[in-house]
Amino acid sequence: MLSAPYITLPTVIAGAAVIFLFALALYPSSLLQWFKRKRYQYEVTFSLYMLSPTEKFIFNSILFLFLSMVSIAVALYLPRHVKIIAHRAYYYVSGDLLKNGTTSGVLDTTGAGFLTPTAVAEVAGSA
């Protein structure tokens, strides 16, 4: 007995790639014109059209490295920062610490940069 074939993610991606390449083969001029227009807008916006190829390479390399570092920093540190801000907002609105004491740094009495269970108890007045 034959089982029904499963459609997997690689199959879907390969099919989408084939469809994209087929569309690119049918309409190459419009897509290429769009890319050329975007490249022209980029060069005019940053005044790269008046630079030599070496200067363009240096500028594009520095811009790429800067944007890469910013995107990595956002991916690594933004979720934690948003979590800390949300905890602080909760503390300011409710006047109460969260159950696990994660309003780190809001009422830091230890100087260690985070609240310990004893510091939470001291702040709450139950020590």
C-alpha cells in the first residue's frame, strides 16, 4: 500500500525557487530595471556616484560592518532590554515587585547590579 507523499519545507522552498527563476526568465527586464533604479537611488542618496570604485568599496564596507553590528546588537540585547523596561513599568504602575524579583536594578540595595532574595525581602519590609 502506498502512503501519501509528504510535502516538506525543502520541497516548498525548492518549488518557490523554481517559480521565481521561471518568472525571472519571463520578465528579466522589469526586475533588472527595478534593481538598477534602486542602485541608482542608493548612489545618489549617499553621493557615491562621484567616488572612485575603491572609495565606493571602502564606504560600502564600513556601512555594511556598521549595519551588521547594529543588527547583531539589536538581536542580542533588545529582547532583554524590553523585558527590563516592561518589569520597571509594571513596578511603577503597581508599586509591587514581580513574584520572582525580576525588577533588576530598580531597587538595587546590594550594589551588585541585581536584586537578591534578601534584598527583595528587605525592600518589602519582611526581613
